Amino acid sequence: MKKLILLGTLLVSSALITISGQTFEELAPTPPMGWNSWNKFGCDVNEKLIMEIADAMVESGMQEAGYEYIVIDDCWQIDRDEKGNIVPDPERFPSGMKALADYIHSRGLKFGIYSCAGSMTCQQRPGSRGYQFQDALQYAEWNVDYLKYDWCLNEGQNAEAAYKTMSDALKACGRPIVFSICEWGSNEPWKWAKGIGHLWRTTADIQDCFDCVSNWGGIGVLQILDIQVGLEKYAGPGHWNDPDMLEVGNGGMTYSEYRAHFSLWCMLAAPLMAGNDLRNMDDETRHILTRKEVIKINQDTLGIQAFKYLALGDLEVWVKPLENGEAAFCFLNRGNQTADLDFDWHKFGIYHRSLKKSGFSLSREYRIIDLWEGKDLGTTSQNLVARIRPHDVLLIKCSNR
């Protein structure tokens, strides 16, 4: 074990190490898109379910819309063998993880897995502490493409050091694996995780509600959104703030709330990890999750996270600079009553360093496109007038065309 750790240390000198011709940071040039088992299924996972979800991702149009990762969260692992290798649950995954990865890859998708920086995971399964390099090599043998790494039962470790150890192990394993840091924002990972991971959680776990706080620390969409204010400067290509996975389609919110949830995550350049049952999506859920014009905002190659520009009571304005000198605006109605919007582009003005850097300027006239309805709303030469339903958004793009 000591020899293995030493080898890993020698192999990993910096985040610039190349894996299959890519540097570590180049593995996630835009926010990762995929699906994770936790929000809908918790510990009730097995290979049949995961294979069916992979099939559904292809057949539902999710893959065509850009989703590619199928990630099994906690509870796939049950033990370690006499050599210390992590052992999948043989009853739930009888074919093994390599066979499951092969099936997912055969559908043109990528395979993700879960572990934890502690000795045990959140659900009391074997964690990776003390086995980081061994586990990373095992993941490479299984052809894993993505690792979500949790923070339960962390036993007082230094977070930066703990995540760097696993990062070094992944960089040394010989396979490109996207590294998702999941320590809930407790140690401000946005300040140190660039180069260690590709994305890092900024908050406690999301709940399937628009405005709520649970008694164990889970929070709703609005609570998570508020925590993102000021974090935009830490995000960019290869290193993303992660406000947690999507709850779209899980039944706890209205259509308007789910549409707002998805819109805001796209504006935040957040990883888009669906968490619903893809096998039986209704038309509204599919419409939200596969709306390509909205997803393009998330996947914009500039990789700039939206910033909160203005708050007028319950009405907020979020702005995301885009390539080609364009920009997206999300007008959010947090309140319980319909909001009347009368937005004078030139009265308010838009001043922000990221906007100047991107080339967006209201000295030019832009065409305004409603991204959910696909409607032309005129240009920035006139006020933007609209009615926004409670807990809903107006998501528009200021387009050069």
C-alpha cells in the first residue's frame, strides 16, 4: 500500500498532468450533464435499474439534448475483499461494475460512481479513506468516467488535503475521470478546489421544494440560489460551482417552480444532473429537461456564471454573459403573486466586469428572445414588458440576430 501511494505521489506533480491527451482541467470544459440515482432512488439501486435508466436517457431525447453521465450514488458497495479492493453488492450488481460500465458505454453514455472521503459513506458503506489510490485504480479498471466524492464521517480531516489525495489518485490512475467534490460548501471549496476537482458543492443537499429548510439541513431552490451570490468569480471552464443536483420531475414542485429551478441552474453554469425516473417522465418534465435553447445557456463556451444584478422586492434579475457578445437575463418572481415587469434597458444600465469582458453592451441593439416560448419579444430599444407568474421566470436571450 505504501508503494502504491508513493507511486501515485511521484506520478502527480500538478493539475497539468495529461490523461489520454487531456489535461485534468480539460475534462469538463462545460458543466457536466447527466443523471444521478440519489434524489429519486436513494439506496434502492441495482444494475437492472441503471441499465434501464441508460436506455431511457437515449430514447427520451435526453442524450440528444446533451446529457451523458449515468452516476450511481451511495449503496452500490458492500465490503472490501482480503486485498482491500472495494466490492459491489453481489445481489444488486451480479454482473459487476465493469459489465455495467460496458453496457452504459455501448449506449454512447459515460459511467459514474460514488465514494466518500471518510472511512464510511453517508449510508455506512465502505468509504475511500486509506484506499484512495487503490480505489482510483479499481475505477480505472472498471472504465469509470466520473466520481462523486462525499464528506460524511470525515473524522476531522482537512478537507483540502483529503480531496487533493483523491484528486492525485485519479490523476495517476491512467484514465480520465471527472471529479465531483461533495463537501457541501462547509470549507469554502470554491477558494481551493480549482485544479483539485472539476466541480464542488456549494450548499447543503437540495430538497424537492421551492422555498423550504428541512430539520436535518436540506434546503430548497431559493435557499440554494441565495448562497450562490458572489461565487460567480470562482467558476469557469474546468472548475464549476455545484448548487446540487436537479429535482425536476420528482413531484414536490409545480411546473412553474421546476421551470424556474432548471432556468436558474442553467444561468448559474451549474452541472445539470437530473435526479428523476427517466423511464416514466411526463411531457412537462421532458420539456423542461430537454429544452435545447435553455441548455445552450448552461453550456455556453465562455463558462461565465450568472450574477444577481438587481432585486425589486420579490422580482430578481440575474444576468449571464454569453459568447459573441450576447447575454441571457432571468427575471425571477420569488413571490406568491403575479409580478408585472416593465424593464427599461437604458434606465437601469448593465455594468459588470464579466459583461465588459464578454463584449455585451447596451450601446448596441439586441433582439430579445423568450427561450421557453421561442417568441421574439422585440429589441432592447424598447422596454421589456411582461407578467411573470408566482415562482416562475421569464428567461430571455439578448441576441445579435
